[in-house]
Amino acid sequence: MVDTFREPLISVGILTNTKVTFELYGDFKTNVSTKNTNGIFTAEIINGEIVCNSVKVKLTSKDELIFEPNDLKTDTFLIRDVTIGVKFHWERKQKQRFSGLLKLKKDKDEIAVINILPIENYLSSVISSEMSAKSSLQLLKAHAIVSRSWLLAQIEKSRSLKKAKAKYSSSFESDDEHIKWYDREDHELFDVCADDHCQRYQGVTKIFTEIARDAVTQTHGIVLVSGEKICDARYSKSCGGISESFENVWEPIKYDYLISINDYKFPPENFNTDFLNERNSLKWIKGNPASYCNTTDKKILSQVLLDFDQETTDFFRWRVIYTQAELSEIIKAKSGIDFGNIIDLVPTERGKSSRLIKLKIVGTNKTMVVGKELEIRKFLSKSHLYSSAIVIEKSDIQNGVPQKFEIFGAGWGHGVGLCQIGAAVMAEKGHEFDEILLHYFKNAELKKIY
């Protein structure tokens, strides 16, 4: 239910590892000592306990260690070797600095590093981590509202599931079908993670412009709502011209505000968007329709694509080529199943944006239907494809076995909700943040709740 309340504190999972190195800048209180502490620490599990050492002090706990800054505005902590872009093609490690509380939580034989802070502080970093802190004010304001809405909706959903003691399932398995989606099953110890699985949060070092702070301040407490509920708002880099419906990507629930929309001021010309017909999908994905997110303007793209994102040069339309040996090995490695030689990749179900929801993999040893969209993307790439809006062309067929597969694709990401590149273009064209939001989230409205 939508209600007015105080700004909440949230918990963000930064990383989980067997050994953690961190640095405290300022004076921090702990839950296991009366003395303030600071400096460089290492923490690991020894004999079932968290053991945290510095040159000055040793701290231990059976379950958790909490470091609380004396001054929330000036005291910070730095975590080393934080992995960003987990399992993406740009995966790498960074040092990241954070404000708020630091919690080390025992998680079996590992330590979960958790940051606890006010949601508005968190959002200033999110909009600067997801995009450039130098983006336009209207784009950042729109993104702040989307990120705030999504987070509060996730927290409310978690509470409802726990209260109802409901078991959340995100997969279906049979001998000839493997259907899985990725949404909330990973996070029991904290509200959200800090990487692309949830939304990027890379600490206070990302917040280096007043415009990022202004975007959060000027939208303080504003969310998207539908009826009496906060919208489970979603976003991706590039919808590819048409956004996707929620139920085709995640759980089979329809939301009126997460329906498929054309990402332009009028429907695409000279394209039939009935993607039940594969010829229409082929023309769309290999075509170049007018769309807000169809841009090569580097000034606009630099607002959305951070340095490591710009390693991807094609996002609206792209192409990947595999040999038989490459593709069969990738699918075997990702699925754990030896399909043998890959004979065919057959689309069996598409969404409103032409994204594949189900794909039949036909091999000499095994045939199986795979879904949903992210699982398809994972099965067909060493990291994963930019999108499941794909068509596949086979060639060089020898004794019934294709030796070459050419995959043509549209868009980057799941395509549901806000299209970040499209929103950046709209802002550049003079659209205000509320116009941008109501373009992507039909049947929703804006409401200030704290």
C-alpha cells in the first residue's frame, strides 16, 4: 500500500568472500567494543567466527560485526576488490568508498559485506553509477524516481513474502524444458545487491557533481504509483525500439504500467510488429527503425554509457558469429548438457519487443526448450548476449550440420520499463522528467510519499 512515511534505511550487499580487506576513515564504533576504531583491516572466518584484524586491534564475533561512523557526513570506509559487472563481458575489480554503516555478516564459510544507509544517499550514488554524474538534470531526475520506486517495491515485496511465508519459485524444469528467470532469489541477508543484478551502486566516489545530488534532492520521496501500490519500476540500457512486457521477462504477473510501448512519438513506419510471424521479427531486428534509443550521438551516449559500458559500440543493432565448434562448446559449458552438434536454434515464443521468451535448442544428442530471456542470453554467449531480441541464420551446412551461425540482435538488456538511452535522448530534446516517465510507464502517476 502507498503510504506517507519517513525516509527509510536500506541494506546493500557489496560483496561476499572468504577474506575481505577494508579501510575505515574517521572514528567508528563497533557492536563488540566500547572503543572507537579506524585504519586498515582484514576479516575472515576462523573456527566458525568472524575474525577482524588491524595493526591495533582484533575484533571477533560469531555472527556479525557492525562499524558505525561517529559522523555520517565525513566518516567513510573503503572496500578493496569489489567485483563489478559480475559475469558480464566488462567484469573487473574496483576499490570503492562508502558512507553509512558497515556490517560484516557471517554467511556459511564466507563474509557478506553490507552497507546500511538512508535511501536518498544511496540513490545519489545509484544514478551516478548507472549513468554518468554529468548527465542532464531531467534524465537524472527521471532515473532517481525509477530507482527509488523499484527499491521500495522490492522491499515491500520481500516483507509480503516473509509475512505470508510464501515460497518464491523462479524456475521450471522438465526433461525437455528449462525455464528460469532472475529477480530476487539471491538476497536473504540484505535488501538489494550493488551490481547489475539489482542496480549499480558503487559508493560515494561516483557522486562528484552537484547535478546528481540535485536530481535526488529535487525528487525527494517521489515515486511512481499504480492504484495503491508503488510501481515495481524497471529499466535497461536500450529497448531496441519497442519495450518488453514484465511477464515475458520475469514472473507471470501482468502490470498495467509495465506494458510494451513504442519508443518514439509514433508507431514504427514500414514495420509490422506482429512478432508471432518470424518474417516480421527478421525485418525488425535487421532493420533500422526510428526510435529514441536509435542514436549515435556520442554526447548523449556518454551520459548513459560509462567508460566500461562504452567498450560496447553496437547496442541498438548488433551481430555475433559462431562456428559450430564455438557454439556447441558454449552451450555445453553454460547448460552442463552435451547437446552434441547444434543442428538448429528455433524460436518458439517471442514477446512484444521481438525478444525471445523461449528458444528450442536442437542438437544431435539432445533437444530442449530454454527460457526466459536472460537464460537464453546466457546459453548463447561466454558472458551473455546483449539481448534476446535475436534472429539466427545458419550456413555452410555439411551432412545436415551447420558450420556457421550468425546471430543478429536488437537492443541491450531486458527492455522492460525505462529505456536509459531513449530517456537520455528525450531529455536532450527538451522533455521534462515527468514526461519521460509517463512515456515509459503508462497507467502510472507520480506521488510524494515522504
